[in-house]
Amino acid sequence: MKIRKKKMKLKGKVKKYLMDKLNDNEKLHFSLLDPFKINSSEELKYIAKNLYNVGTDAFLIGGTLGVSKDKLDFVISLLDDYEIPKIIFPSNINLLSEKADALLFLSLLNSDDIYYVIGAQIVAAPIIKMLQMEVIPTAYVIVGHGGTAAHIGKARVIPYDNFELATAYTLAAEYLGMDFVYLEAGSGAPEPIRPEMISFIKKASSIPLIIGGGIRSVEVALKLVEAGANIIVTGNIIERDVDKAIKIIRGIKNK
Ligand SMILES: CC(C)=CCC/C(C)=C/CC/C(C)=C/CC/C(C)=C/COP(=O)(O)OP(=O)(O)O
Ligand SMILES: O=P(O)(O)OC[C@@H](O)CO
Ligand SMILES: [Mg+2]
């Protein structure tokens, strides 16, 4: 009889798990899985096993279009065997689930629509309390291309080369007491966040930076890590070419 290892409950310990790694100067990688784009559970399990075995630090589950709570719960349940956090990356308040280990409690700081800055968060808060979800307060700041997230979130995107503006948003997030700043170039962006923007910001603030959008090679990922990125997120490359995603994770984890 297969003794099921006692599953290390991560809910409520995700922020500590992440901060402990960051305090050890680890560079982290999050694998973004979009429930709307998963073709089959076999494919998801194959991908998840490979990413977990090569050392991805957490699964981010979320998407902008077509993601229902049922699809979200289905994907989270398929990831149950992997002892790394399953963190919801929400595009709206319908993506709250007690099955997740934590939620990136996003505020889209450069949105023109107050709903994405504080409106959705107000409505979500009592539901999060009821579901007893662990939250990770995160400033979501969209830069450059922006992708679907910028369109849906009505973001006034920060130009790729406006390092001062990106720094101002980062400092504001720090002063608001947020745990992370997520600089987002947009899923599938033609150009990722620039390493120069990251190193410029790091001179002013030490808040941990999550960097995502258009990262499709280990060379690009390592330049961002060397510039000071604390966490690299990849989504599309996982869907397109899981071997490349594995190379990216291996590169980051050996840093
Ligand atoms: C805190 C809660 C519950 C809600 C906050 C809601 C906010 C502020 C959302 C920010 C705006 C937004 C639309 C975020 C999208 C984040 C996300 C899941 C992006 C990655 O997915 P896709 O953009 O779908 O990637 P693809 O286009 O490749 O599918
Ligand atoms: O899909 P990619 O381009 O890797 O972007 C990841 C994430 O930042 C999208 O919100
Ligand atoms: Mg999507």
C-alpha cells in the first residue's frame, strides 16, 4: 500500500516560504499556468512534473480571458501532489478559491480605472476572509507592451525606458507596505522588462521584484536576474516550448 507522504500544508506559510528563500539570496522562478489554455490534464501533469523536478519555486495559476472558477479549481487539484505553493494570479474577483495556498492580492497601481486599484480588492476582501485564504499584497505595475492585462486592466502603461516613473511606482508600493512589486510587460510581450530598468529601481528600493512578460530564453532571464530581479515569471514559453522553460528554470536556480 502506497503510504501517502503527509502533505506539508503550505496554506498560511507561503509568504514565509518565499521570504526565507529570498533572504537566503535565492533567485526564484514562478511557473504561470493559464487554466484557459490547458488542453488536457495529461498535458498539464506532464508539464507540471517537469517544471517541479527542475526546481520551479511555485505555480502561479491565472489568466485574463475565459478563466472560470471551475477551471481554476480543476487545475489547482491536478497540482495537488507537488509540494510547492499554488498561488492564484487573479484577473478578477471570480478567481478566488479555498483550494489555493495563497493569492497574489494585486492592486494595479497604474490603472485608469479605480476598480483595478481598490474596487475589486474591497469586494474580494470579505470573500477572502471567509475562505481563509493567505494573501500576498503585491503592486501590479504594467510596463511597455502590456498585453491583455493592460487592456482589461485599463492601464496607463509605463514606457520601457522611463526608469524614473517605474521607480516612483515601486517606492509608492513600498511605502504602502506591499510585499512585492510585479513589473509586467504583458503576457507574450515582444519585449520584456529591461534589465536597466531593474538595476535603476534597485538603487532606490529593495522591495522584492517579480518580473514577467515576454521572457522566452535563459539568456534574457539571467540578464534580468543579474540586474536584480528576485522572481522571474514565465507563462507562454511553458505552453509553447517546455524544454526552453526547463532551461530557464535550471539557469535561474543555479544562480
Ligand atoms: C485582488 C483581486 C481578487 C483582484 C484584483 C484584480 C486586478 C487588480 C487585476 C489586475 C488586472 C489584470 C487583468 C490582471 C491579469 C493578470 C494575469 C492573470 C495575467 C496573465 O494572464 P494572461 O494575460 O491571460 O496571459 P495570456 O494572454 O498569455 O493568456
Ligand atoms: O506569458 P509570459 O509572456 O511569460 O508572461 C508571464 C506573465 O507576466 C503574464 O502575466
Ligand atoms: Mg490568459
